[in-house]
Amino acid sequence: MRLGINLGYWGAGMDGDNLAVAQEADRLGYDVCWAAEAYGSDVPTVLAWVAARTESIDVGSAIMQIPARQPAMTAMTAATLDSLSGGRFRLGLGVSGPQVSEGWYGVKFDKPLARTREYVEIVRRAMSRERLSYEGEHWTLPLPDGPGKPIKLTVHPQREHIPLYIAAIGPKNLEQTGEIADGALLIFPSAEHLDETAVKHLRAGREKAGKTMDGFDVCPTLPLAVGDDVNGLADMFRPYTALYVGGMGSRKQNFYNQLAQRMGYEKEAAEIQDKYLAGDKAGAAAAVPHQLIDQTTLLGPVERIADRMQAYAAAGVTTLTLAPAGFTLDERLAALRAGTDALERSGLAA
């Protein structure tokens, strides 16, 4: 099993720290450094900066938002980043959510699966440098009855095939991801529930495409906090878990709340959401069960984290992406080093 690092969102007052974290991960031999975007910093700019200041670690978008860019623009960006980084770019895509898609980008959040499938087909076709033409429900290239003509990408990516990942949570999205992508970006993954909530759906998609799970990258992100007080460490993540389970999306359309329900926390997920949407964020955080936090993070001393890494590997994880917690840069770097120590102790290091 390989290790990745997730820097999250740039521009949260830790920009210099994030670069130092990326550079330390590079030095320690982490496989990939991911960055995110929502409605603040954009991913390509951040990854170009990180790639310029690192040597060998891959840089990946987790995620580039599908409603933010036309697919040909995404292909251009991916090819450029792969070329500039010396073949170290990984393209992670996702549809975002209805609030961001419609409120920020002005793009209707409808038929996300069909839109994702068409988007991936166009991106792959463009990155292959064939002349781009496409007829679909959501995109038609070139536009009919106009001056447009099929054009091919002029930039040569470093590699013939840039790895393409999709952020997926729901069963149908997971199955489609297994069918059309090279990897899946997962959030709130529980080793105990991973096969039921994710891997079996990915496997079904691979089988639909006539493929196995060999070579497919199952890549969840887990917050990491190192120390002896597991309960105290878990409390650090109560606001984070409450935000996603309770407040990320609407009452009817919160993918993370639905995931918590599929993990067996139906009653708790409803309570968290009720309190969060009522403005009681502290109450929502207090309602998060300790077990839910413990199952979806890496907490405790290095030995305990190593045991959890073994459980994730057994559940099918191939790249474990860490989000090291800490109030200072030194704490985050120490957690980063603890991650490599835990992987060594687990016996899973390549």
C-alpha cells in the first residue's frame, strides 16, 4: 500500500505550511500530493506551485470540479501540468454538489452520472490528441451549423495515459467510476464497511467493463492525529465530521449523511443534520458518535495506526491518503513522519 498526502484547500492561512508539508512528504517518499478546490483557491495553480517546488512526488487534483470547466479546458490543464511536472500529474474529477454547482458556477446539478461519463469521454479523447468531435446529451463538439471544426490538442503530455480518478460516494457513482476511471477518491472511509459501501460497487463497474480490480487505485483520504489519548484526538474531528454529515449539502441531498446512514448510523446522522441545519453546530458536533470518528480517521499511537493501516489494506485500499492534523507546522510534519513509521511497522511498505 502506498501513502499520499492531502493538503486540502489553499488560502486558509497555512500556505507556507502546506508547501513545507508537501516538500516533507516528497522527502519521505510519499507517492502523491493532492489538493482540493471548492469556491476559493483553484487546484491547477496550487499543483503547479507544488510541482515546481518538489522533486518526485506526484501531484493530483482532488478534485477539479466538473461544473467549473469545459472538458476540453480540463484536458488542456491536465496535459500542461503533466508536461510541466515531468509526468507527475494525476487528474481527479468530481461533480461537486448542488449548492456549489448552481450557486457558484451557475451550472444545473442534474444527471450527474451522465454528465460525468460524457465529460470523462471527452477529456480522454482530447488528451489522446485525436481530433476532437463528440455527440452527446450534454456536449456536442464542434457545435452544429457553425464555423467550429474538430481540433486536436497541441500540448504533448509527458505520458500517453494520465491517470484519471473520480470522487465518488454513492453506489451508482462508484460503479460508474469503476467502469470508466483509473481510480476512486473516497472520503469518510471505514475499513469495517469499505467493501459494502464502496469496493463492491467499484468491482461491479470493473466487471461491467471487462476488467478486474488489478491496477485500479482505491484512494481514500483519512485525517491523521498521533498521540496516546484516542478520545481526545477524536474530539478534534467532531466539528469536521459534523460539517460533512450535517451541513454539507441540503437536507434532501447530502451524500455524506447518506454514507453515514449506510454505515449503520441512521439515527445519529439524522440528529447531526437536524442540529446542524438548525444552527446548533456545537450540538451537532457533540452528537457525532466517537465510533464514527474512530472508524473514519487514523488516531492514536503509531502502533495503533499501523494496525488500522493493515485493516484498510485488507479492505482493498491501494493508496492511503493522509490529512495530518496539527495546530502548528511542527505537529503536522511530525504526523507526516508518523505515517511513514506506521506504514513500515504495518509491513505494507513497498
